[in-house]
Amino acid sequence: MLISTGAAADSVSGGDAFTVRDQNPLLAGLGLPTAMPSRVADGWTTGVDVHWGSTALMQERGSEALLVDAETREARFTLQGTLSERFSWQVQLPYRYTGSGNLDSFIDGWHDFFGLSEGARSTLPSDQIDIAYTRSGVRELDIRSSASGLADVQAALGYRVHSSNETALMTWLTVKLPTGDADKLTGSGATDVSLLLAGQHRINERWSVFGQAAGTYLGEGNLLPDQQRSVVWSGMAGVSVLAWRGLSFKAQVDAHTAAFDSDLDFFSEAVVLTVGGDYRFASGWRLDLGVSEDIAVEHSPDVVFILGLKQGW
């Protein structure tokens, strides 16, 4: 969530939601919305959010078999402003990479330290790219080389429903345009539309809660078109606490329904926990640091590291 440095933005203390969504490389090209702001101050806001994740899994059920061993990196540039007292706009320009990497050894140590399951990671070669999906004996996906490029651009129009010192509500209409490439997993090849409601409430001077509910209509894409569903529902809920001066700690849970018809977990609904915090500098810059883990194991990437930097003008 983006926030500017004006008085309206400062009226809600504590942190805001991480600008995250499921980084599943087979879903990243779809138009599932990121966390959107519930309050937009006058002026302009610019920001960049970087997500660096890793997935290693093998799943098989019935006539389906899936192997995903890949690293993903996404940089999402955001520009936001107001049109009037009630209307706001936002444009997101993402650049995405899917391929081999160098996170495997670090994640092995991360899982060992926290006692987390390794799953298929221990049986797969380190730092490779291999995405293969077979259904009824037909190889539907076979990706063994890294690829990157401009992903699907998202434009949004927001309407302020309610705004007070304690509570803010906004509705957003987002449109994801097919500027990416489904073959590179940077897009879906279709236009997707989402309608969502984002809210935030200040409990007291330190504690705040925030959330979002959305429905997304998916256009007919080029990635597994025979299995793609038309509608995906998603939601987010989180809490933040102002710990010291400009430092806030926060945690949020993001979830969505399945985007493809399949019996495999990686194609079904996902629940992701993100924890971390943000720091607001006196200059107005805000730094986000966090990490996401798949609560529903092997329904989304094993781990995603998050860095965000935002400023209001």
C-alpha cells in the first residue's frame, strides 16, 4: 500500500499493508490485485517493490504431474495520484524474471534453522530452472531456460468511500493489460479486471488493522487456457503496531481461490503469511522489509523476500 506524506496520510498511524500477491510463477501473469491503498493523500506517490522468491516442488495426482524448480524476481514500479477529492488513480509497471538463481542454499539453511519442511527441495539440483506439467499424457508446459521482460501493466481508478482520522475505505477498479508474454511467464495474454474494497482502521495511537476483498475476472489467456477459470476471489487481512518513532512491525495474510481447474495443490487456493515492518524517515521516504511463507504448504512459493521503497511528493 502506498502512502504520501501529507496530513491526510499521517492521520492513520502505524504501517500499511505490504504490496504483495501470490508470486507463484504460473499465476504471476494473471491480474490478481496487489494490496491497494485505503487512503490517498494529495500529490504524487512513487514507489518500487521488489519480490525475490524460490519454488521447488514435485506433485502428482491422477493424470497430472507437475515439477516446478525456479527462482522468481519481480520489480513493480508504481505511480499514484489524485484526480479530485474522491477519485484517485494508480499505474503499476512490473518487470519479472523467472529462471535459475542462487537462493537454494540460503533457503535450505533458512528451513533448517526454523525447522521447516524441505519438501522436494532436497532431491532437486540446486539453482536450476525446470517447469514441467503433464496432463493425461500430454506435456502442457516444458520450460528449461530463464526468461525476463516487462510484465502486464495494471491501471486502477479508486473512489474514496469513507475517510476519517480513524477509518478509511476505498473501492478500486483495476485493469491488467496484456503487455507481457505468456511464453516467458511475464503475462497471461489477456485483459483481466478486478473490483475491490480496501480498508484500514486505527485502534489507538499504536495499533492499526487493515484488509481487502476482491473479485477478479480473467480474460481468456494463453497459459493452460483449457483449465483457466473465469473468476478468482482474493482477500487480505493484517495488523501493524508502531514500535518506535517511524518504525512499525506488521503481519498480514493473503489468500485467493484457484485460478485453474486441477487436482494439484500448486494450482489450487493459496494462503500466504507475510511478516516484517516498515520505517518512515523524516524526509518522507518509507522502507518496507518482509518475508512471505506459504501457510498452505506447496500451494505457493516456499519463500519470498520483500523490499519496498516509497515517497510522496
